[in-house]
Amino acid sequence: MSPPVGVTRFKLPTPDGGVAEHVGHLATHLAPHGWEMEVAGPQEASIYPQLAAAGVIVHRLPDLTPARS
């Protein structure tokens, strides 16, 4: 296999919805073409199984939102 074409990293602002779906689509379609893909997002997201199946690295970030009183 030749060296990666490029490296792309995405951060998901929310676990689900349009942005997550778009990132999932990009990541799973670019990875087979030699791109190294990494996605960072919340602990759980609906696209993580799809990303894992495509070999995309997923970084699950802790929720740092301050608790409301």
C-alpha cells in the first residue's frame, strides 16, 4: 500500500444529526482511498460503529460542560 494521500481530522459538535452524518460519510468514503481519518466527538454517537467498520480512528472526548445548578 502506498503512503497516505492525506490526514484529515474531524470533531463532532453533537453525537447525532446532520454534522455527524456528513462527517461519517466523508470519513468512510475517504479512508478506502488512502486518507488517514480520525474523528473526535462525544462519548457516544450513532456513527461510531460505521466509522469503526471503515477503520477510522475514533477519539471519545469527555463531556466538559459545567453542570447547571
